[in-house]
Amino acid sequence: MERENAIEYKVYGKYALFTDPLTKTGGEKLSYQVPTYQALKGITESIYWKPTFTWVIYECIVMHPIRTESKGMRPIKYQGGNDLASYTYLKDVEYRVKAHFVWNENRPDLVNDRNENKHYQIAKRMLERGGRRDIFLGTRECQGYVEPCTVMEGEGFYDNDGNISFGIMVHGITYSDEAVRENEKKHITIRLWNAYMKDGVIRFPEPEECQIRKVVAEMEMKTFDEKNFCGIRELERGNLFGLDKNALKNILSIISDCWEKFK
């Protein structure tokens, strides 16, 4: 599947923890062997995101061997004090990811911000700079790093290993503002899928293609308007942050001069 607005990147880090929810009941945490669709979507949103669109993860290539490392942790208890638990992390991970975005049809109020080229160019620039927000691999303590790449370049550890099944895994969460099915709107839905990898490549089904799903809670959509959202119209009118076009040009000129001095 080739899309004009697709981005390709590698994400890597010393540790990762894509927690299997079945292991959390006793206070322990055990990572899935590979990242979930939702984890990769969150990483992509940390690179660049607006409520105008939704990122779709197409494929993920596992570059390094799957290895784990257990650590003794002292998590804080709800009643106060600390507990003793064992967390099992993935160690020395690298994944190559291909993703594209589609318009969020549940956001007709943001239709004026549907400028595909604008969002695509911003996403590429943010990717080159390592993302707009912090990148982490599953949990906050697992710092990650992103760089642009070509997905199919380089040799992965599982390139010639055929099919490897991971069983039933969490695919992701459908929130109310991304729901397509009528019974899932204004709700949170959990999606599951039968995960597998072929020659090191995981090709994810799109969210609506997942057959195992369950509505778990009610959720209202967040409202965006001129008070809490800056879209393309504000830039065209030149009143961003209440400043006229000349003031904005002066600020951008100062920023550009500073960048040239310190880069």
C-alpha cells in the first residue's frame, strides 16, 4: 500500500516494555515480544499529530533479535509505601515503521485544516528533528529515538525466518473521536488480533479490520474550537496569538537569526 503522505522511520532504544495486560493483575509486568499497533501509533503521534487526522500504521520490521531482561522494581503502592515487583523488558530494540495519515471523519469542525501537503511536510520536518514530543517505547522509563529511514533498506535479524506467530495480542484502542461503527461512537473499544510476523515484517490490519473487539467504557468526544485549536485559517488571517502579520514576520526573523548563530 503506497500513500503519498506516508512516512518511514526507525525507532530504537536500550529497553522497551509493551506490557501484556494479562501479566499486570499481580503487579508484575511482562512485555509482548513485539510492539502493538497502538504503541507504534503513539510513537508516530509523538512525532507529529493533529486531531484533524489519524495515523494508520502499515508495517513494522523487527531489526534486532528479540531478547528480554528482568529487573526488580519498587513501584509505589496506592495505599502508600513501595512494593517489590519484577518487570521483564525487551532489550536493545530497533523497529522500522511505515505509516500514513487519513482524515478523521468524526471531526467535520476541523475540515478547514485538511491541508494534506501542509501536514505531510510538517511531519517530515518533525521526524528529521527527532519528534515533536518525547519518544518512549511502551512506558515512560524506556526512552526511544526516531530517525528517518527507508524501511526496506538494511538487513534484519528475522529476514529469512518465515512465519512466527505471537498468538492473540492487543491491537489497540478505538477512542470515541476515531470510532467508525455506530455502536462504538461515544465509547472506548479494545481491539485484539492474531499477531504474526513473516520474514521479520509485521503487517498490521487496519483498526476496522480487527474482528475481536469489545466496548469497555463510555467516552465523550473533546470539542475543538478557536479557543483551543490553531488551524490553517488562523495562519492565513495572520492573527496567531493575537498578533498581526508584521509582528509575526518580525518574530520569525528573530528566530531565524538565532538559529543561524547557534546551529
